[in-house]
Amino acid sequence: MDCRRSEIGKPLIVMVCGTLVYYHCAYRNSSLVSLVSDVLIVLLCSLAILGLLFRQLNISVPVDPLEWQISQDTANNIVAWLANTVGATESVLRVAATGHDKRLFLKVIVCLYGLSALGRLVLGVTVAYAGLCLFCLYMFAESSQSISSGLSWFLGRRSDSGEEEDTM
């Protein structure tokens, strides 16, 4: 049960962080560099105040920097995912550019034209925020058992037993 609760909390945390980034970049018309600087200033000041408070109250807080590091496997997985994504994108664009696969060429042209038109209508930050919202809704649906079963029915996925789910 606790595992389910933490999985439901992840999309909410991502949504709150994304909303703050969207507010900072879209409504305040600030850059991403400004956002990172503001976050680091707030963190540094908060840690300094907490450090002074703990020192005044004679509370020792052990801080192990090794806990903040990611494992080598995690770093390798992140880089491999990024390389695979860039490689797949490059492959699709290369095949589309040759013109041998006309359906793929038309799909790429339609997608790029749609993204170009969307980019002229709305800010890039708004598009990124809408994508983040959709991703968070998807994560929330996957972590919720009742929504997940309805979503798998809608998408036509197989159940855990390997049989096709009933479609009424």
C-alpha cells in the first residue's frame, strides 16, 4: 500500500515542480538560467539558516555526500537512453530524407509542420508544460489501480495473466 501511495505522489511532485517552472518562465518572462539561479539561492539560504539554527540548538546533523551520488549503472542507463533516443531520431530523419519510404516522409513532414505551427501560436514553455501535464496524468493513471485497468482496456493491452482482457 505504501508503494502505491509513493507512486501516486510522484506525478503530483512532478506536476508541482513543472507548474513552478512554467510560472517562472512563462508568466514572469524569466529565463531558465534565472530559474536555476533563484532555486540555488533559495536552497543555499535555507540551508544556511537551518545550519545556524541547528548550531545554536547544538543539534548535529550528519551529512554524507555519498548519499547524494547516483550509481554508475544509473548514469550509464541515463546516457544510454539519451543516445538511443538521439540515434532513433536520427535514423527516422535519415530514412525520411532519402524519400524511399513515402509514408514515413509524409508523417515526418506533417509532424514537423504541426510543431512549427504550434510553435508560432504558443510559447515553447507552454507546449512543454502541456506535455508535462499529459505525462503526469499518464503516470497517475498508471499508478492508480482502477484507472490503470480502464486504461489498459482502452489501449487494448493484455492483463497480467497473459490473456486478452474482455472488451464487452
